[in-house]
Amino acid sequence: MLGINAFEWDFLQDPKNPNDASKIYEPKMAIIKSFGGFRHYLDWQKIEPKRGSYTFNPTNNGGWNLDIIYQRCQQEGIDVLADIKGCPDWLQQTYPLNLRDSENVPMSFGADKSNPASYIEQAKAAFQFAARYGSNKKVDPALVTVDTKPRWTNDPVNVSKIGLGVIKYIECDNERDKWWKGDKAHQTAEEYAANLSAFYDGDKGRLGKGVGVKTADPGIKVVMAGLANPDPKYVEAMINWCKVHRGYKPDGSINLCFDVINYHYYANDHKPGTTDIGTVGIAPELSEAGKIADSFVKLGKVYHLPVWVTEAGYDINSGSPQRAIPVGNKSALQTQADWVIRTSFLYARHGINKVFFYELYDDNSDNPVQYASSGLASKTGERRPAADYIYQAKQLLDDFAYQGTINNYPLVDVYRKGNKTIYALMVPDEKGLTTTCKLSLGKSTTATIHKFNIGSNNMLINKVSAFNHILSIKVTETPVFVEVTN
């Protein structure tokens, strides 16, 4: 529930030696370790800068060492979702000059968007990526290829590798329902399902050897692209396409071409059901977030699919329509922290399986355009309050599991692990409200109260006694935690 969207350069490149992108830069890694998951915006151009020429370490485009990023994330217990996205230059060049865009539909100009074969190039790249970073060591080496030519004298060369076992999840592109860029970049649900069918398993193997993620490693989960417009009907239409074009498995279930439902939602005051971008961010509980999550989770249960939200967040620029606002004596940065962490708790409450926030660093904090100032850390290398909260929540709750909500105002969520219970209490509003909650501790007469502590690795801790097993506790819009051992 505590993932982050980021890029390869957020791990590598010592500022004192910017030409070397082969090593983890530890101050950057220290920030990444705040999070439980990493959604990697990986441009297809990076791994296939020329048609049929694959590079991973170093990537011929940028010199990045992808191997070391994924290996370090695995070592640190950070789940990686590799999002292979965009249109490489060589594919864009099939388009007329005025239609070239890195976010075009991933196929040659003029191809049939409804035919899985149109997406074979992207599906071949997905096979190469999955063969290298997945867990199947039995991939036919004859199908695996890298460009071994050095770019210059003494340049490290790419070496073919199979089954490194560091990637479990691969996403097929990003926001393929992007209506704002016109026909060259937009796919209908049926067109995207055709795209996914190629990406997933080479359209059930019909596109030949060396095509598709599952062809390389059946164990990798393929995640559909996060939807910009979070509408379950788009997913339903994809499922219907699969019924017609992929049929059914021996057990009678539909032969789907994705393993995870995925959408994006940024909580603000936009009008539901429109493409209006809104005027200001709002607290997650006051938005459509819960209602939309319920509709996707309901669909997921029908088809036994987990549901992820891979983009959510708030800006800090005071001119952004997605901004967090100062509340009471709290700055916009502190409100961003409140709303971000409460977003995680909201999605756990509604049955969402994974959440990734947008994004690690601002694109440009001075830019009022939405999402340009959504960073949870500063470019100078410090965690913002939102990242402090995530770091501290990760340390406290770790592998505790959500068990239910026992009160709606203030919200009281119950998390358990073994004989330990942690109650997460918060006021679901944006007015600087405070209330008092009388919390029953069951058989216990003592508890530990944990409070977020901006600028620190550690929460503030206070051990307390409860009269008659009832703890009276002040609750605000910043979550507070009560730990009890039974």
C-alpha cells in the first residue's frame, strides 16, 4: 500500500560523477527505501533503442544499469512493477512528422489497432525483458538476444542473461485510454485488449516464438495499463474481447490476457463522469476514491483478479488543480502527508491490493500544471513529510494485515499480526478537526501510542494505561496508532 512511481535515474548517478550510471547512489537509495513498492516508468526506447537491438546493462539509451536497480530492490524487499511504456524513436519514425509522439499507440503507422499482430514488436521486447528478469531459467537461449557492440572504446558491453528472478510484475504501457492525444495515442478497450493479448503470451502463441511475457515466464503477472479514466466498463469490454478472441480455459474460466486490474485516481473536486480536471485536491475520504474502488473490487472478485491503483497523489504548487491545501496551522506539505497516507488506509479499507503514489520527485515544483509538483521527496535529497509518514508507517505496520473498520467517525481501522493489534485512528476531513475516541483494548490495560514525527525515521512513542480497558485518545486528521498485545 506504500509504493512509489519513479525512474531509473532516481537510483543511479552520483552527482559528482554524472557520466557513470552503473552504480546505485546510496543517498538516493536511502530515499527509495522509504517505500514498499517501485513502479518503474521504463521507456521502451531504453531497452530497444534500435529495432531488434536489446540493451539492459548498460542501456544504449542513457547507459543505465537496470540489473543493479532490480537486484537492489529485491534485496531491500521492494516489489517492482516494471511499466514498459511509450513508443521508441524507430517506431515513431513510421508516422508522419506531425503525428510523431512518444505516447503513440505502440505499433507501426497505419497498422490495424484491433489486430494483436500489429503489436508484435512491443510483445517481442516484453519477451526479452521477461526472459532476463523473470524466474524461468529454462528459456531457450537461442531466443534471447542483446546488442553486444560497445558504443565507444572501453564501453561495457551487454551480456545475455536468463532468469535473474528479480521481476514478478510487468505492466503493458500506461493510460492507453488517453483521449486527450487523439486517435494516434488512444485505444478503445477492444484495441487495448488486442495489444495486451500480444504482450501477454503472443496472442496465445499465434505470433510465434519469442513473443510475449508469459512465453518467457508463465509466473510473471501481467498488469493492465493504469486507466486515466477509472471506469470499470473499460475493463468489462476488455474481458468481453477475451471471451470472443481468446476463448476459455479448460476449467471454464475466460482466457484473459491480464492478471491484475489497474487504474489511476487523483482525488480532487472534479465532476464525476466528466473529463473536467477539477480546481483543487480534496481529502481522499471526501472524494470518489472509495466509491470507484468498490466498483473495481466488485469486478475483480467476479473474475478473481486483484485490483491495483498505480497512480494517486497531490501537488504542492499553490496554483495546481490537484494541490493539497494548508489546513489550520498545517502547511500544504503537511496536508499532502495527511492525505497521501490516508489514501493508503482508504484503499486498504476498500479492498485494493496495491497502491503506488505519483511520484518520487517533482517534475517542476514551480509549475502549476497538475502533477508537476507531486513529489514526496525534494530534489535536494530529503524526504518531504509525506515520505516521512510512509517510511514510519512501513516500519510500524510492515506485514500487519487489515482486518476491518470498527468506527466511522473518527475512522478506526484494525490491523493484526499474530497476537498484536494496531488500531489506526483518523478524522476523515480537511478542516483541522479534532475529536476524542474511547477505544476498547479488550483484555489489555496498557497500550503503546505511535504518532507520526516529521523529519525523523522514528515515530513518537508513548506507553499508556487504560482505565477499565478503555483508552480515551485524541484523534486528528493526522492518523495516530494504538498498539496492543493480547
